[in-house]
Amino acid sequence: MWIVLFVLAVLFVLGSALLLLRSANLPRLPKGVKPQPYQDDDAGGW
């Protein structure tokens, strides 16, 4: 019985950690913000 509870607890912790990592990778931009091109896009790299 204790093994089942332990496995469920581990799965819950891993699932919540994966959800946090996934949500942390998403960019949070306000509405109406558009990406702006760089001023020197045609400079040819470095």
C-alpha cells in the first residue's frame, strides 16, 4: 500500500515539474507587441 502511494507522489511531483518547465519556456509578451527588425539586418553578420 505504501509503495502505491509513493509511486503516485513521485508521478505527481514529476508531472508538476514538467508542467512548470514547459510554462517557463513560453515567452510572455503583452498583446499588441510585434517583433521589430534589427537596425542593421543587412550588415552581413559580425
